[in-house]
Amino acid sequence: MQLLLQFRTRRMQLLLILKQMLASCTGGAGMSFWQKTKKTLRSFMKGRYGSDSLNRTLIWIGFLFYLPGMLLSLNALLLPGLAAYCLCIYRMLSRSHTKRDAENRKYLAWINHRSKHWNQAKARFCNRKVFTYFRCPGCRAWLKLPRGTGVVTVTCGRCQNSFTQKG
Ligand SMILES: [Zn+2]
């Protein structure tokens, strides 16, 4: 009988501890678990850089490398994926805003440059039947002449170099 009573009190104690643990998880003082997590996260992220375009791209790069790397168990893909994630986390938690801003600006400038080149190449391909495209021998700028113009002297608008070209 005494043993049974002891067992019951033990069980009650355990339940009480569990209840207390749950209460501490859910905040106790009117704050839900998610509210508490949010508050903790916000105070942790205070003064840190956070996310930007470069970080979002890094997340995508990490995902594109890591997922096939995991599926094929290839270290050659896993490592660059992990490196991209590590770099992303480092940038997010960094307190040096000016440095991270400069990196992001550089990245955006590079993207703009690439997209400009890509759009120009697309336009050259679409208009290839209307214009003859060629590069200036002096500055490598792209120039165009209407097709069927014949041999003409062309002056480059960028470097003023004159040369003959068949249109
Ligand atoms: Zn030129």
C-alpha cells in the first residue's frame, strides 16, 4: 500500500514538472511560445545586417548545389552549397553594415551589367535579318548597318575610329 502511494506521489511530481516545463515554453506571463521566440530573435538580430539581394541569391545558389549534392552524395556539389550558406549566414549576422552594403551594391552593378549584355545579345539575334552587326576594331563596341547597304566607311560613335565595312 505504501509503495503504491509512493508511486502515485512520484507520478504527481513528474506531472507537475512537465506542467511547469510546458508553462515555461509557452511563456507563462501571457506571452505565447511564438511571441517569445520572435522577441528573442528580434533582440538577437538587433544591429545585425539581415537580408539583401546578394543573400537571397546565395540562398538559391546554396539550394541549387546542396540538393543535387545530397541526392547524389557528391562532395563536389555539397561543399560549394555549404560555403554559400555559411557566407549567407555570416553576412546576415554581420554588424558591419557599410561593408555588406558595398558588397551588395557591387553585386547589383554586376547583375545590371550582365543583364544589359544579355538584352543586347538578344536584340542582335532578333534583328539579325535586318541589320549586320559588327565590332569596332578600335574599342570593341557593337555597331550595326542595315543589310544590303554595301561597302561603306563607318565612323565609330564611341572612339571616332573610321573603317570600311560591308553592310
Ligand atoms: Zn570604337
